[in-house]
Amino acid sequence: MAGIDGKWECSVETPMGDQAFVLTVVTAGDRFSGSVSGAIGAKEIDDGDVDGDTIRWSMSVPKPMPVTLTCQATAEGDTISGKMKAGIFGSFALTGTRAG
């Protein structure tokens, strides 16, 4: 089990305000699965990449408008940080803490 496994209470700083979500990560070698759940609903992650305590994944969301999000996050202890790129809208800071 990598140091990034588990549940993370996260937030992304966007022009529409901070967007909170829970990220669940389960690693298996250089891959991970899990989910993201928040105000826009829940999405399964089944094709994530793992490099040490850094994960990368992408997912399509339907609202507030359809866009593909490309995400990267690195865990350091009980904190996580990275970025979320929202297509033509740019990249936004992602931060979080380990849940419970």
C-alpha cells in the first residue's frame, strides 16, 4: 500500500469558488482505482497512474459544463497537493488532507 492510499478531503480553487470533493485512492503497483465524489456527483476512477506517492488520472464531468479534467496529486504525510486542468479553462490548485 502506497502512502497515497485512502480517502482524502480535497478542494480545488476555481473561478467559480472552491470546489470540495472526496478522493478515494486504492493503488495496485503502478495503477490505481478509486472515486471522486462532490457537488457534481460521483465518478469512478479505473485507469489512474501511480508513481511513488504521485497519482495522475483524467475524468469527464457533465456539469457545470462538459469538460475533461486532467489531474495530478502528490501525498506528503497527511496532506495532498497538485493541480487539476479543466480543458481550455486552465489549471487550478488542488489541496487536501487525509480523511479520518
